Amino acid sequence: MTDPDPKEARLARQTRLVALVIAGTMLLWLGGQQIGAELGLPLKYALLIDLAALAGFIWAMAVTYQIWRARRT
């Protein structure tokens, strides 16, 4: 049996991390919106939750692009 390529193992770890960040960001965003609506929080807090979710998704897109580029070479 051959040992896995270290580069492929690193890319697999990064891919799993991106998947967890996307799922976690979505769940936290949905939960934050629901809790904010139920508690009647001001809209500035909803905007803050939206911006945090956007930052998580942008990070995930950037890392996904890096993974895609690494797999092409």
C-alpha cells in the first residue's frame, strides 16, 4: 500500500475545513436571524450578523479558489 501524497492530504484537510466553515456560517447566520427577530433586536445587529456571515463565505470562496488552483497544477 502506498502512502498518501502529503499535498493531497493537506488539500483534503483544507477542503473539509471549508465545508465546515460554510455549513457553520449558514447555521449561525440562520440562527442569528431567527433569534434576533424573536428578541426584537435592532436592525443594526442583523446587519452585523449579515456582515459576519458574508466574511465567512468570502473566506471560504478564497480558500476554495486556492484549492482549485493547487489541484490544477
